[in-house]
Amino acid sequence: MGPLEKVPCVVSIVLFVLLFSSPKPASASASSEEANALLKWKASLQSANNSLLTSWTLPPRNGSGSSASVPCHWYGVSCNGEGSVIGMNLTNSSVSGTLESFSFFSFPNLAYMDFWFNQLSGSIPPQIEIFEPSTCNTNQLNGSIPQEISQLKSLSELALYTNRLSGPIPASLGNLSNLSALYLYGNQLSGFIPLEIGNLVNLVLLYMDHNNLTGPIPSTFVNLNRLNLLALFVNQLSGSIPQELGNLKSLKHLDLSQNQLNGTIPASLGNLSKLETLFLRDNQLSGPIPTEFGNLKNLLVFAMDTNQFFGHLPEICQGGKLQNVTVQNNQLTGPIPKSLRDCKSLVRVRLEGNQFTGSISEAFGVYPNLNYLDLSRNNFHGEISKNWSSCPRLQNLAMAGNNITGSIPPELGDSPQLQRLNLSSNHLIGKIPKELGKLNSLLELYLADNQHSGGIPTELGSLTKLQKLDLSKNRLSGPIAAGKLENCMQLINLNLSSNNFSQDIPEQLSKLPQLSTLDLSHNSLSGEIPSQIRSFQSLEWLSLSHNNLSGSIPKEFEDMHWLQHVDISYNELEGPIPSSKAFMNASIEALQGNKDLCGNVTGLKPCKNHVAENKKTSRHNRTLILIIVLPLGGALLLLGAFIGLLIMFDRRKRKAEADNPEDAELYSISVFDGRAMYDAILKATKDFDATYCIGKGGYGTVYKAELPSANVVAVKKLHPLSEKDDRQGFLNEVRALTEIRHRNIVKLFGYCSHAQHSFLVYEYLEKGSLATILSRDEEAQHLDWPKRVQIIKGVGHALSYMHHDCTPPIVHRDISSSNILIDEEYEAHVSDFGTAKLLKLDSSNWSALAGTYGYVAPALEVIKGTHPGDFVSSLSTRAVEKIYS
Ligand SMILES: *[C@@H]1O[C@H](CO)[C@@H](O)[C@H](O)[C@H]1NC(C)=O
Ligand SMILES: *[C@@H]1O[C@H](CO)[C@@H](O)[C@H](O)[C@H]1NC(C)=O
Ligand SMILES: *[C@@H]1O[C@H](CO)[C@@H](O)[C@H](O)[C@H]1NC(C)=O
Ligand SMILES: *[C@@H]1O[C@H](CO)[C@@H](O)[C@H](O)[C@H]1NC(C)=O
Ligand SMILES: *[C@@H]1O[C@H](CO)[C@@H](O)[C@H](O)[C@H]1NC(C)=O
Ligand SMILES: *[C@@H]1O[C@H](CO)[C@@H](O)[C@H](O)[C@H]1NC(C)=O
Ligand SMILES: *[C@@H]1O[C@H](CO)[C@@H](O)[C@H](O)[C@H]1NC(C)=O
Ligand SMILES: *[C@@H]1O[C@H](CO)[C@@H](O)[C@H](O)[C@H]1NC(C)=O
Ligand SMILES: *[C@@H]1O[C@H](CO)[C@@H](O)[C@H](O)[C@H]1NC(C)=O
């Protein structure tokens, strides 16, 4: 939001500034009273002896000298010429305690107190003894603003923000007639705003936002004619906006957003000629926006969205300064006012979700600073202007859901900054212009629900940053493969449904490493579902329904661990459905209308022996792999020992599970038994004692664990999974990673998670990381050129394997010398493959580089022997990827 928005500070920090005016004469006795009052407060603090307050002591009474100036030499204390305290600044002084014993009224000349960044807590001191000894009681006052504060008549500024103050605002605050600034934001204050606040005629700044205030805005505010800023947003204020606010001639910033205000806006607000920012968003205001707002010539921000305004938008850019106009989600009608069309200063314009009319090409001009424009869900008609490419800063252009006709102007391709283009749900015709392939910042392209024809232009394959592409509900035809979309390596969502695409599902699409939803339904696709489908490592949602796909469903679906939803209905498919979660949980609606499918799903006929056979072969395969891998593993005799361990633990596990229901709390997947391994690792590392720590990485701390069986493993300790994480998805992913075996990839044995600890268990490599070796001169000298080349080759093999070969592609996203481990033969073993994704379950974030940012080039480091630093950050990620993939 605008300049009124304040980010609340940490609650335990108390900032308390008091500014008095009108100094009073001091005497020597008054000064010693001040010293004693400070000492009394010091004695109440918990940490006084350790803090900077050690200088706060009385000198020995030896008769000479006066005690008048005693506190003036104390840390943080300032005095006036007469030796009386005028200020205290204890910012960041390790003071911890409360202000309850601080006797404000012993300091007649105190002008400011700054206690920022200490550990002060509790309530504001009520000064019980001085004012109302019989009625007050600290427990009742705890957390609320004490009435007594109103006795500080000369207070000019009161800041009580981002505390935990609750209860009502005392009406007696209205007695602080010298107050020019009142900061009460970010508390839990409740009740009505006292009418008496209207007595604070000297008020310039009034912040009451982010509280729980109810009731109306007092019309007594009419008297606050010096008020510059009024912030009441994020409360529960109700009723209508009092027309008296129109009298606040000095007002520059008004924010009443996020309340429950209703009724119409009083036309008197049009008198606030100094107004720069006006936020009335997210209320229940209705009626027309007063035409008098045309008088607000200094307006920079006009935020009226999410109300029920109707009628025309007034001429709000008469002053030519307006930057941000957000009036979305109202019921505004009529054309875009001329002053807005000609408003060159515009930066952010949100008009979506209204009923604006007019020709879209005539309603807007060219804006040098425009960054964000959303015109969606209105009644604009006409053709898209080619002028949009003359808005050099435009990043977001949305016009979905209008009555726009004609074709997309090829000139739109000349908008190098454009990140989001949404033209969905209009009446656009013609081909998708190949020039859109020039939009090299584009992240999202939505052209759905139009009447585009022809094929997908090959040029769209150049959109290397594209994450979301929706071309559904058009009349597109030809093979999908023509679009070369497999080059859009960042694609997360791809929707080509409800077109007339024909031929095969291109198997190249399975190279898209981030793709998580794919909708190819309602087309004329034929042929078999390619078995490369398993390479869709990230796919969560897949629809192939209403095509002409034939043959059997590839069993490889069983390897797609993230797949949650699948729809293959209305094709020509036959045979057993794969026994993966997505299929087993599918409803019959997602499977029906095929030729001859069978399986254990209600509504399908059971397969004859198929299911049992499938299960048998898959288990058989697994055992086979484990046996084959042993000789391949070479140095990994270790793994052999592990399998021995596995068999042993596996027996114990079954037994343990039978008589120990507690096991349910432990989530594990492994080539070993989770519970036994968990206990063994805790024991071997003495509960992750620091002495067993061998390194710290981006994802956790690594420990060396020597197990009772004399095997050594590296254990990477992680934060435990939270409840909301997709535990099953996570476990499936780890399971997939444990199945990877390659001589240049550090073997992941498994994962254990318990309420206390979560960790990944890896193969242990004696020589440690490349980073360590390079950092030690002697070891680095042993690393001659052939060895260095061998290391780089090894890393290359690992990356190539993970990106292209047998397994689904897995991107590392944080290759650095600290996760390249070296064995006795100087062979490189890359660790942490897949960890980036594993620890960020939100798949939409996968496009970001994880881990050691700006540093993805160990090859250079191996050659140079030192960190290549800025040289690498200057390369684009894409260039770096090229080197390695
Ligand atoms: C207008 O909006 C932009 C983008 O949100 C913001 O950076 C800018 O500060 C806003 N202008 C004003 C005057 O608040
Ligand atoms: C601080 O020191 C004074 C004198 O040295 C002592 O009387 C007092 O108990 C100490 N306070 C705390 C909290 O340790
Ligand atoms: C007595 O106080 C004076 C000033 O306050 C100081 O300079 C002097 O050293 C003190 N004498 C003794 C014996 O403490
Ligand atoms: C108190 O001191 C800090 C740092 O020394 C300074 O930033 C702050 O402005 C001071 N506060 C007042 C009210 O002078
Ligand atoms: C407080 O003081 C410490 C030590 O002098 C310093 O490291 C720290 O940055 C300071 N914190 C703030 C918020 O000023
Ligand atoms: C705010 O007030 C409402 C109703 O008066 C109450 O239900 C709610 O708990 C309060 N919220 C806070 C944070 O005090
Ligand atoms: C505004 O809301 C109040 C209740 O908070 C209701 O009594 C009043 O009728 C509403 N006024 C309008 C104009 O909707
Ligand atoms: C589009 O325009 C036609 C006539 O030009 C009109 O009937 C229809 O309601 C308009 N549709 C929308 C969504 O505005
Ligand atoms: C079919 O599925 C149900 C529930 O998922 C299961 O209990 C049953 O054993 C399965 N039947 C066969 C033959 O696999």
C-alpha cells in the first residue's frame, strides 16, 4: 500500500518517546530527586548490573561539591544548563525489565526518552502512587493505556506503537492538548474511538491503524484542522464516512481501508485539496464516487478497490500527478475519463472487475512509466492497440474477459519488459503471432478462450523464462510438437486443452523438468501414451481425456511419485491401470469411456491375474537392481554391508512394528529399517553432538556417524517436516532419490523423521569436499591437472545422468565445491541432488536457484583454485546451465 503502511516491529521491543515542551526551573533538591528516581528504577531492572547502567551510582558524600549535577554524567542521561534531566537515550543498552517503577513526575523537564531495542516489557507505568493511590492496581492496568498518561499535559508526541496494548483508548487522551503526533498503531486496542480525540487540535499525525477499533469515525475530528495524516486502516470501524472530514484542509494522507464502512462518500472530501494519497479500499462503501474528486489536483494514489461503487469514474488526474489508480472490484460503468487517458504519470492501474465500456484502443494512450495495467472483466470492445509496446516499463498487461476483437498485433512482441500477458476470454481471431517469441522476459502467457487458429508458432520455444502457458479453448490445430515447447525449460503449467491438436503426445515434453500440471484434454491426439511419461518427474496433475489415445497405459506411471490427479477418460485405452496412487484413487469418471480398462477401482472390472503379476515383477526388479549394483559400486562394499544390515533390520522392523504401535510416529524410507537406524544414529552421534559435526551446508548440518556394524555414514540433519507439508509426497520423493545410483553421485541411503529430528543418511566419503581440499594449500597441490580434469568430468557425468539418462531428470540447482565430495581415487561424487526440490515442496517455486546463490561454477574454481566470485554472478543462469548440461 501507500506511505501510510507501517510494518509492525517485533513486539517485545518497546519504543516510547515523550516530548515535552515548556521547561520548568530546577533546583538542587529537585536534581537529587531525579537521581534517586533513576536509581529506584535501576534497582527494579533485572540486568542493571550487566548493562551500561553501571555508571548510575551516587558519589560518596564527602561534603565537597554539589549533588545537583549528579545524574547528568550518567550513561544516556542529558541535562539542561541547570542540571535537570531533559532527555534519556538508552537505545540498545541491554536494559531489561519494566517501566513500572519509573516515576515520570520526578522529571519536570524531561523532553524525550528513547528506549528502543531493549527488553522492556509490561504495561506503561500508571504512576499509581502519585495520582490515584486507592483505585489503581497494576494487574488491572496491565496491557492497557493508563488514564494517568493524560496528566502529562505538556506532552507533544506520544508513541505507543507495535506494543501489545489492549482495551479502549482512554477518553482522557483528549486532554493532551499539546499533542502533535499520536502513534497508536499495531496494538490490540478495541472499543470506540473517543470523541475527545477531536479536542487534540494541534494534532498533525494520527496513527490508529492495525487495531481492533469499532464504531464510527467521530465527527468531532472536524476540529483537527492541522491534521496532515489520518491512518485508521485495518480496524473494524463501521458506519459512514463523516462529512466533517472534508474540513481537514491540511490533510495529505487519508487511509480508511480495510474497515466495515458503508454508505456513500461525502462530496465534502473533494475539498481536501492537499490530498496526495486516498485509500478507502476494502470497505462496504457504495454509491457514485463524487465528481468533486476531480478537484483533488495533488492526488498521487487513488485506491478505492473492493467496495460497491457504481456510476462513472470522475476526472481524477486533473493535476497530472496521479500514479496509482486501483478501483478494481466495484460496479463502475461508463467510459474511461479523458483525464485518465491522458495521464502520463500513471504507474499502476487496476480497473478489473467493473463494467467500464468504450473502445480499448481509444480509451488509453502511451504512458512512459506504466508498469501494471489490468482491464480484465469489463465491457471494453474494439481491437488491441499496437501502442502498448511504446510503454517501455510495462510488465503486466491484462485484458481478459472483455469483448475485444481482431487479432493480436505483432508489435506486441516488442515489449522487452513484459512478464505477464493475459488476453484470455475475448473474441480474438487469427494466428498467434510468432513475434510473441521475442518477449524474452515473459513468465506467463494466457490466450485461452478465444478463436485463435493455426498451429503453435515454433518461436514460442524461445520463451525460456515462461512458467505458465494457457492456449486452451481456441481452434488451434496441427501437432503439438511444432511448438518446440520442450525448450521452455521453466514451464510449470501447460494447458493446451479444448483445441484441435492432432498426432502424438510429443515425448520431448517429458524433458520439462518443472512441469507440474499438463492438460491436453479435448483434442484429437492419437497413438499411445509415451512411456517416457515417467520422466515427468514433477508432474502432479495430468489430463489426457477426450482424445483418441490407444494401447495400454504405460506401467511407468508407477514411477511418477508426485502425480496426484490423472484423467484419461474417453480414449481408446485398454489393459490394466497402473498401480500408482493417482490411478488407485481416481474416480471412475476419470477412467471411463475407454476401450477395455481393468483394475481394482470401483466401476472397473478386475484384471485377471494382472495385478498380482505386476506386483510380483516390480518387487523382483528391485531385488535384482540391488544385486547388480554391488559390483558396479566398486568401492561401495559399504553398500553390501548395508544390505546385510537391511535384511537384519527388516526382520527386526516387522517384529517391532507388531509389538510397538509407537512406530507410527516415525516417518522413514530407506534401504534400512527406519526405527533401528534412527536409534543407531542418535546413539552414534550422541544426539547430534557438535564433536561429530563434519560440515554445514545450505540445507542442514552434516554429522559423521559410525554405526555399531562398523559402517560409517554421513547424516544431514534437517528441520522437521511441519504438519502442513505433504509428508507422503516428500517420502515418495526421497524414495525416488534413494533409487538413484551412479558412481559420481553420492548415494542417499534414506531418511528418518521424528518429532525431534529429521535427517537424510548418505554415503560417507573420507576425503571430504572439494571446497575443503582447495582451501588447504598442501592438499590442493596434490590435485594436479589430470586429477582436476577427472573431477570436472565426474561432475559432468553426474549432471548428464541426472538430466538426461535413465531416471527422471533431476536438477541440482546448487552445484558448488562444498557439495562435490572426493574419494580416495579423486573421483568426484556430487551430493545433495534433488535436495533443493525436496526441501521446497511448493513446486511453483522450483524455478528459483536454490542454495549458494550466484555461485554455480565449481569448474572455474577447480581451475583457478579460488572462488571465481563476481565473474560467475555476471553470467546468466542459462549460460551456466549450458556449460553443465
Ligand atoms: C505506486 O505503485 C507502485 C507499485 O506498487 C509503488 O512502487 C509506488 O510507490 C506507488 N506510488 C505511490 C505514490 O505510492
Ligand atoms: C547489583 O549490584 C548491587 C551492588 O553491587 C547489589 O546490591 C544488587 O543486589 C545487584 N543486583 C542484582 C540484580 O544482581
Ligand atoms: C570528594 O568529592 C570531590 C568532588 O565531588 C572529589 O574531587 C574528591 O576526590 C572527593 N574526595 C574523596 C576523599 O572522595
Ligand atoms: C538515541 O541514540 C540512538 C543511537 O545512539 C540514535 O539513533 C537516536 O536517534 C537517539 N534518540 C534520540 C531521541 O535522540
Ligand atoms: C546493539 O548493539 C550491539 C553491540 O554494540 C550491536 O552489535 C547491534 O547491532 C546493536 N543493535 C541495534 C539494533 O542497534
Ligand atoms: C477484535 O474484536 C472482535 C469482536 O469485538 C473479537 O472477536 C476479536 O477476537 C478481537 N481481535 C483481537 C485480535 O483482539
Ligand atoms: C451501515 O451499516 C450499519 C450497521 O453497521 C447499518 O445499520 C446501516 O443501515 C448501514 N447503512 C447503509 C447505508 O447501508
Ligand atoms: C459484447 O458485445 C456484444 C454486442 O456488441 C454484446 O451483446 C455483449 O453483451 C458483449 N459481451 C460482453 C461480455 O460485454
Ligand atoms: C482392492 O482395493 C481394496 C482397497 O483399496 C483392497 O482392500 C483390496 O485388497 C484390493 N483388491 C485386490 C484384489 O487387490
